[in-house]
Amino acid sequence: MSIASLSSPQTLEPVAQRRDSVLEPDEVEVDVSSDFASVQERKFPSLKDAFDHYQEFCRSKGFALKKIRKSRGETISVGCARAGKYRPNQKAPAEGANSVNANGNKIVSREHNTTRLTDCKFVLYMSRDKANRDVCQYSVTGGRFIHNHPLGDLHTMPQGYTVTEDDEKTILDWYHKTHSPTKVASMFQAQGGGRILSAKKVQNIVHSHQAKHRGGLNPLQSSLQDLVSKGIKFDIKSNGDGTLKALFIMHPASLALLRQFSRVLSMDCTYKTNSARLPFLHVVGFTATNQTFSVAGAFISSETGSDYEWAIQRLIDYAPEVRNTKIILTDTEKALMNALSELLPDAMNLLCGWHVRKNVEKMVSQVSNDDVIRDKFMTSFEALICSETEEEFEANLACLGVDAGLPENKLKVMLIYINTQWIEHKHRFVKAWTNKHRHFKHSSTSINEGAHGVYKKFIGQRGGTMTHALTCYEDYINNQTKQIELKTRDDMTCAPSYGESLAFALIRKKISLFALKEFHSQVKRTRDTTLPACTDVFTRVMGIPCAHTILHKARSNEPITVDPEAGSRMRGVHVKRFRAVDA
């Protein structure tokens, strides 16, 4: 067909009309009988050996074999891989007929599927040697040696190539690292040799390997069994019919980190981590080096109070240290907030400032579609959130939105919304109250997003089965542990350029660089001749001496004490001979 003819739609036949002509075998006849002239002379100890030998032989000739029929273990018919005819499993229902089968499933038409089959009549008959029954020998006893299709194109045939045991080990190793059949196929083909491997073949190899090691268990049961053998703590909740409803998981490495850094945690749900579409409640903590680490995770069926309570109770059961947590950051999810107040009443539940702002901004947009008014109101609300004192908060609340330009009736709607929805939670997100707690400047669950992103890199863009999600979570935790160990060692061996002064002589390489940097910022402030009055906010939030304390201790030649939670292995630091100008 010429390219010009494609420009006219009238020359193209409908698919249904062209189907028979497309699937008809090529009008060729290829005789390969000369290649099999002496096949009866070769003897084999088993049918498998005979089949494997002739499979390789036929591949060298440009076609592949498949088993067609077996009889009592002594005779087997082997045909061309393109033997047989295409038979659709189900036909489309006639117009007006019922489109649901007896089982209640929708009937799907497969009328227009493609096929490699050409009804090739090539066949080999392999059977046991009857002349000598004492010796088990098999050979080709006859056959038909004519193909009705061209030879040579084996790349599209599943039987057209062989993956050796060494190849399988390489493929499985690559898959464990990438979790992407497409990437593995590309890497395999990049090795050269002219071999083509499809992503589907990679999946088949992986599934076959996994099935061998499951010992009759289904994939999820096998994964849970692996968790038990590795000492990973988990718990499951199922429905009445046995289907999975929720799954909690906690790695021993995460528990070890939690025992060191349990003061501040953050909880948030993420999505698209598994094909079951279960939300993943991710509990995240923070190290002395200001790195996040995954404490635990729970796949839950819904974001309801009962599921949140179940997941938090499992966290308490497996890690009693969580009762020592002082701060828990969450978004504005009421069900999660209620579950925390019920099960961890001693922990202060701070709300993510970003989520609070987005909720208010959404409400402003509903009241007025004027972008200028919205921005002015949000500026006023931002001043309310950032109020440093309770008096400042009351003053900002009194003039909230006054200069935004909203009509009186709409301003009243916004003020009612703010008072009914957010003022009762002011102690959870307004600085005048949140700065009374040591939260190490963590005031947003955006840190969870980074942890979610790293986990999803291991899972892949399309997610996967629950088994895949569990395997990737383990890989994610192992990678996270190595990164934290590396950063901790780096902090123990490296010293900042400003750490050579007398002020840092006893603390550098003993506390984290993050804490050291915060301490240095306060040392620099001691040089300010117009240092404002001390509010003690920095010390309450960070647990690190503020500039006023440093200046006072230096002048009186007293040691500086630092909260151990602000940095790993902090000690009381003596500042003898320290001067305020040393930095």
C-alpha cells in the first residue's frame, strides 16, 4: 500500500472486515525435510533431553518448537511454535442480548486480538525405542517437515530465545535493585549478543522465582513470613471474608532510632503506594542531624477514627517509647487528631501551618473570587499565625481582614468561619502557643512529603502489589539507616571552619553540625550592640542557649549546659576564656 493511499479514509477497510485477511497465513511453503534427514539416528535418555536438543537445533534454523500432545509418558508430539488457530475466549454478545455471563461477570469481546498462529503443520514425533526395552532411549520416529510461514523471526516468539540460569540470576539481581521490568529488559539487551528480552519475560522470570520460594503460600503470606524471619514487627486486620483491611509494619532499625529520638514525630497519609489503593499512614521522626526517619507505617482501608486508632495502638504496643513523645505534627484531619487525643493524651498535637493556611485560603476563594482581596486577607491571617505573644494575637484577631476589602457581610462570614473552625485550635498552630514547646522548628508536615517521595522512588511510579510495597519499604528503611549512619559519622569527624574558636573547642565533633550551626548563629548575635530583650523563645524551641545566655555565661565564666535532645551526645561545655567577640 502506498503512502498516498493512506491519505484517503475511503480506502481503509474497517478492522472487523480486514481481520480474516490479516490473520491468514502467508502464502509460502518452506520445506525443511533435508535438515531432518538423519534425525532418527540420535538417541536421548529422556523426552526432555530430546526436546531441549531439537529446540536449540530448530532455533538455529529460524523457528521454535512447542509441545502439542503427550501420551502415557512415552510419546510426545512437538510442533512449530506457530501451530494452531486463533480462538477467542468469548464472543461479543449480539445486539440486545444479555452482556453478563452466568457468573455475573461482564462479557468482554476479544474479536480483534492479534495472533502469531498460522496453523503451521510442522510436527515431530518423539517416542521411546521399542526395539530395546532394557535401555531407556528416545528418538524422533517421524513427522511433517513443511512450514506455511517464513523462517527466521524468533524475537517475537516466547519460545524463540533461552534465558540461562546465569541470566536469570542477573535479571533477578537487577530487578531487586530497580523493581522495573522495563529497565531490566533494557539493561539485559544493552549487554549485546543480539538477544531481545521483553519486560513481560522479566515479569515471568521474577514471578516464577518467587513462586518457587513461597512454598505453597500466596504472595502476601510469603511476604509476611519473610518479615517474621527478619524480625520485622507487623500486625494485620482482616475483614470477615479474610481479605486484608489494614497492615501495620515497623522495622527494628526504626525502633532503635525512635528510642533515641522520640520527642517530635509527624504523621500523615500518602497514596498510590499499592494496587489495593490503601492509604499509607506514615509516622516520621527526626534525628539530631536534622534528618527524617520512618518510625512505622500502616496501610489502612480508610481514613476513619477506627483505623487511625488501630494503627496508633499498634504503634504503642510495639514501641512503648512513643509514650515519651512530646510533640506530634499532623495535618487538619479531625479523625487523626481525635485518635491521638484518645491514645496519646500527653503528647501535644500541633497542626501543620501549611494545611491551616490552605483551608482558610480555600474558604476566602469561595467567599470572594477577587485575587487581590484574597491575598490581603491571607496576609492578615499570616500575621495572626505569626503572633509572638498572646496580646499580639488578640490585637491581630481584632483587626483580622479589616483592610482586605471584603464587603461587611462576607467579612462576617469569614470571621465566623475563623472563630468556629480555628480559634479553638489556636494553641496548635499560632506561634504564641507553639513556641512554648520544644519542637526544633518543625511546624509543618511537609517533611513527611520528603519521606513519602523517597519511599515512592523505591516503589516506582505505578505502585504495585502489597507484596511489592512491603519489599520496597524494607529496602527504603535499609537505605535510610545507611544514610543516617553516614551523616552521623560525618558529624563526628568533620568540623566547621568557625569551630576553631575557643567557643567551640570542647563541643565540636561531639554534637551534630545542625546543633552546632544553631549555636553559632547565637554566638554571632552576641556581637550585636543592639541585642533586643531576651524572650527565651529560641531556647524553649531548640534547647540551645540563646545569645543572651551565652553572653551572660561568658562574662561570668560559667559553663554552658545544652539539652541533649538538641544534638547527639551533648555535654555541659565550659567556656573559660571565652569572649563574646570569639566566633
